[in-house]
Amino acid sequence: MTSFVPPIYELGPDFYDEVPPAQFPQAILRYRNQSAAASVGLGALTPEQWQAHFWKFESLPQNIKAPLALRYHGHQFRSYNPDLGDGRGFLFAQLQAGSRLLDLGTKGSGRTPYSRGGDGRLTLKGAFREILATELLESYGVNTSKTFSVFETGEQLQRHDEPSPTRAAVLVRLGHSHIRFGTFQRLAFLNQPENIKKLLNYSVKHFYPALTPLTETELAAAFLREVSYAMAKTVAAWMMAGFVHGVLNTDNMNITGESFDYGPYRFLPTYDPAFTAAYFDQTGLYCYGRQPSAVLWNLHQLGNALQVAFPDLPVAEVLDDYGDAFNFETQRRLLLRLNLRNPLEEGAAIYDLNSELVAHLFQFLDQEKGLFEQTLYDLHSGAIPERLERSPQKELYQKESFKKLKETLSYFEAAETEKKQHPYLHTGKACSLIIDELESLWKPIAENDDWAPFEQKLEQIRSFRGLYG
């Protein structure tokens, strides 16, 4: 049997720095994602082995020998920052799951050359928030990284945005690549066209292998186009989940389109295009309604970086399809969330009816300020009278404003009968995670180390996994 060689080594030391993990005083396991572990062949690890690998960071057999802090730059709120890189995390391992190359990366694992004076640590509340974000987004059908492991470390941290001292944790996430837009931007900033080509070939080989037969002149355009399609799918899924990422900087964009790195995120209480997640986003640059355009701007920065190695790359032309891809994916995601099928057969007619559904839904949400997630829950499989009647916002569905949406829904059919009867849909109340509930789940942990409400929430979130695709 051929030994596994982590592909990251193909890139070489121009792309990363070996770093030592922090040594923590305590190891209190707070979260183990057993299903994710089983998916990459690590489900049988004993508690002692789990601690050795994901708290002490002893390397996995035949894997990365020493943790690697990856080098990258990026635009942060559209200002270029060349002083980035993995400042409190590292790439710990790479794993092959079928045809997919997956990475185990960390957050809160100690200082690196890119810590910029920070302590390299993560608060326990930050880890708690990331667990909930990844679990809920997965159940909503969003392409997301998976929180893999969380240990509380026994340290006390000082933070300006949390009551301090506050408890510390170290998190491991499983993701489909840690190559960021900013990884390419760094190479462009340093004027390293050959390294850009090396990184492009690595990215294509391991994440877009169908592009491998293309010539070098064709490859950059095809790669950029595929990344733009992947991002269009993800942003559409965010919008249909009522999710606001909060910090859509280019160093938070992944070349596979996978959503990751959850800081000051929020879920919409009610529909509001100007709803902003981060308290420091005072201009609303990354508000809910601007997320599609923010990602397109980031894609242009990726294209600009590729042009350093491929000067003839027609970036604007390649990205011209992004808007159409986003609109198509928004329609597709809404139909998945509502378990609906368009019965029409002609392409233009299908698109027009789907567009009407999207428009009428958001007009209704805007006019009546109904609960975002509850409304999508209530309309699952169509405007079913029994479901609308037991909704906590049933009075909204009696209003004149609902008639147009109700009529549009009547043209669709339920896509999957078994989903129409899912037990989750009989509870009458949607599972959401607006900020007040998030804080109410954290309060018993902070005050009494009571994790029971958190565990109950995870059970509820997992109870409808697969319902939304």
C-alpha cells in the first residue's frame, strides 16, 4: 500500500511556516463531531487518542509532521492588508474522503509568525458560536465547514467584546480546502507569477480535477469561472438561510466555495436587507442584502491576482455570468427549502415562475415583517392550510398581502412526499438561532457550566438534517 503524503507539501515552504502548538493547562472536551470523524476514518479514536491529536496536536500517522501556519494576505473591508496569515490557527492534517481532499485546521491553537501581537487564543464563547453556526447551516443545506472538535483549555483571556476574563478553547474544523482568495493575493503582491501558477495547478489538481486537461492559457479562466459558480451557490444558500456572515473579507473566501470561519455572524430575525452582523461594520458593507455583491467584488480581486501570472485573463468577462448563476441558485435553493417542484417544461417559463416565487416571497416578508425562518418553515411544501393555522404567526396568512404569494405557490407541486410529512414540520415552530436565543443558550454555560440547553439545541438542529437538501 502506498503511503499517504499530505498534498500541501507539493507547494513547498514558500506557502507556510512550521509552528509549534500551544501547551494548554487543561483538556475539557466540550464537543466531538462523531459523524464528521467517521466520514474521514477517525471515528474509532479513543478519548485518549482524540485528546492527543486535537488538544495536544500530536500528528496523525502518515500525515503532516508539524503544524503549518499558512501564508496569505487579503482585503479587509476593502483595504489591502499584507500582514495577515494564520495568526491563531494552523493546518494540522489532510485527509482523503473518497475523491475529496479535506483539511483539519485549528482556531485558538497558539501564536504564529502572523499573530500580530495577539495571544493566538480563542474564547470558549467563540467556539460555542462556531459549533452552532456550522451545525445549523449544515441542517439548512449550506455548504459549510464542520466543527470537528472543541476542548476548553483552562486559560482565562482578556477580550474587549466579551466580559473578561473569559474562558478559552481550542477548536478544530474540517474543511474542503484552506486555500483562500488571499493566498493568491499574497503571491500577486510579492510578484511571484510562478508560485501563482504552482498554486493554481495545486488547486485544480485537488479541488477541480475536471479542469486538468486544459492548457495553461485556458486553465486560469476556467478555474476562476468554477470558483465564481461555487461562490454563487454558497451565497444563494446563505440568503435562503437568512444568514449574514459578517466579515466577507478576501481572506475569508475559500476557493471551493465552502463557507467557513464564523465570527460575528447573525441570522435574520425578520427580512431586512440592511441587517448587519458585525458591530464594527458601521457602513453596512457586509449587510445581508449586499452579500452577493461583496462576494463578486472579492472574486474580482482573485481574478486580479491571477492576472499577475496570466496577463491576458479576461476577468470581467469570466465573472459576467456570476449574476445569472446567483439568480439561478437562489431559485434552486428556495425550491429546496420549500420542497417544491416547478411543473412547467419550457426553460423560460420555468425561470419566470421561479422568479415570481422569489419576488413574491420577499415582498411579503418585507411588507409584513414576518419571522424569516418561521415563514419558510410554514410554507414548506406549499401553503398547506393546517400548517399555516398552527403557526405562531398565523394571522399574517389571513392578510391581503399573502394572496399573491399564495397564488404563486399554488402553481408548484411538492417535490418529495416523504419530506412533506417530516416530523419536524409537525412541531409548529421553526428552529432558528437569532441573537437573543444564542445569548440565552450561552448564559447557563457562563454562569453554571450548564451545557444541557446547548445539547438540547443541537438535538433540535440535527432533527431536520436532510430536509432542505
